[in-house]
Amino acid sequence: MKPAIIDLADRIQSDIQTRKLKPGDPYFTTSETARSFQVSGTTANRALQLLTQRRVLVRKQRAGTFIANAESKGSDQALQRVHLVVHQKFLEREGLLADGILIGIQREMPEAELQFNFLPHRDEEAYVEEIVNRALKSSETEGFVLQRAQVGVQRILEESGLPTVLNGVLQPSITGLAHIDRDQSQIGSLLFQQLQQQKCQRVLVVLRDQVTSGDHLLLDSVQREMSQAGFGLDQLTVRCLPADDRAIQVSALDVLKHSTGKLGILCRSEPAARAIAAAVEELSLAKSKRPTLVVADRFARDNAPCPFPHIRACLSPVDYGQEIGKMLLRQTRGEAGAGLVYNVKVELAFP
């Protein structure tokens, strides 16, 4: 089922074709559109704004709404501004949307302005709604790249109809967004297999406090691998923790303290693994008692080597960014976001 705004925009385009309206011909006002299609004035206004973004319509202040010229919506149409929506704390701590990805996006859209929008700790949906409303009213064509967004934010962009790419996994009930992500199931399998090779008898999975659908896929994969290897559920522990080194260290050391066999720790982020490793180092444990750490997400901006086995995408950051750019551009040319999906294969890298 299409979001109301997108459904109405599609119906308006069909109406334009049915009535054989030509460039420069006037179209309904907001109130006339609402009456004609039996929708609210808000829905009508946002659908007309969306079609203006698509260069189907032109809205002129105090003059009205008109059918756009064919050349204004040609196949070479590009986005003029791309909003990169990310939590500030993730960007600072983990380097998400690293430089290579940004270079790749810019390479596909050299004229586009890349604008960071940092989600607040509270009221993030209201914040995104405000950005979307401004984008719909803008005379420029605008799109969005979401990084690790919660379901409410994803739904707002899905319903807006604006070109959007989610760098991550769609949340349940969201079906209309283009998305790209590393293969989370493959990540879970590769990391557990590495822990198994190191003779680990118990597994601790350390996730961030904001759990997403990608985490669910990873956990499902780890659980399948453990079951096939003959592990019991009591040999798996999961912790969802804030980005605070001390909290991560205390939680991990507590699990380590109560582990009788060798412990393997699968960390979602590299900073979490580094925090745990630093705490373990202070214990002066025998080598046989030290836990084995592996890392799922590594987005560091610098060139410092990762001291743990970690997952690496089989696409360079620049190529990854270019794929995001291509998805955005295909949407500006009329393709539905729902059909644009890229599941990036991964490999295990070693220090």
C-alpha cells in the first residue's frame, strides 16, 4: 500500500495525462485538488509540492500551479541538495558516512550540495519532519541519505516521496525506501565461525543501545550457526549498551567473570571492542583465559589498523558511495525506491 502523498501524486500525474494537459497549462489549486481527489488540504498540498520537486509541476507565487516544461524534467535531472541524516554521536565515535562514501556520492552528483543534518537525542521525528517540509517547499531538487534511522524517521521519508536511500536495513513495516547495506547475515556467520575456530565455548554479543533490524539479522545468523555447531542457548549472551566505555567494560567483565569456558565477544562497533580489550589487559589474565574479540562494524576515518578480526565490505567506500548516488539519481528519473536494493557482500579481515 502506497503512502497517501505518493498515491495522490501518482493520481495527479495520471490526471494530467488523461486530460492531455501541456506545458504551461494551469493545474488545480490546493483546495481544488483536495476537493477533486477527496483528500485533506494538507495531503493535497504536500502531493503538489512533491510533484514540483519531481519537476512535473511549477508553482508560481500569486499566479498558481502549472504543468512544467518538458526540458525541466529531462533524464539528466540531478539533485541539487542531499541531506545526510545521522546521529552526531555515531559520527564522532565511529566515523559513520566516512570520507570515501561522501566522495563516492559527490562523484555521482558533482553539482549537489551535501548537507549534514544531525539527529537530536529527543524528538528526532519532529526534527526530520521539519527538514522534509522545507525540502518539499524548496525550489531546488532535494534528496536524503539516512544512516541507522529508527522506524519513525524511515516512515516520514517513505511517505514524503522524496528521493531517499537508507544506509542500513529497513525497519519492519517500511517497504518503500531504497536501501543499501552490508550483508548482515553473512557478517553474523563469518564472525561466529571465527570465534568457533578460536575454540570459544560461550559467545557474548555486544550491541549498541539502539537496536535495528540489521542487528536482528546478525543475531538470527549467529543463533543459526550456534545451533548447527551444537551450542545451547545458555552459551549465548546479548547486551545492548550505550556508547560509554565504562558501561561496556563493566558489562563485558561481568560476563567474563561468570564464564567457565573460553569467551568469544562479538562487538558491533570497534570502539566497544577497544574498550573491552583495554579492561581485559588490566586483569593480567593468562592467555588461555583471555576472551577473543571480533568486530562487525568498522567505519574509522583514520588509517589506524584494527587490532581485531573485523568485517570489511567487498566494495570500497568510494564505490559504496557511488551506489548510493546512483540510487538517488534513479529515483529522480522516476524509479520507485522500493525496487532499489543492494546487499553488499563482505569478507573477514585480520590485523
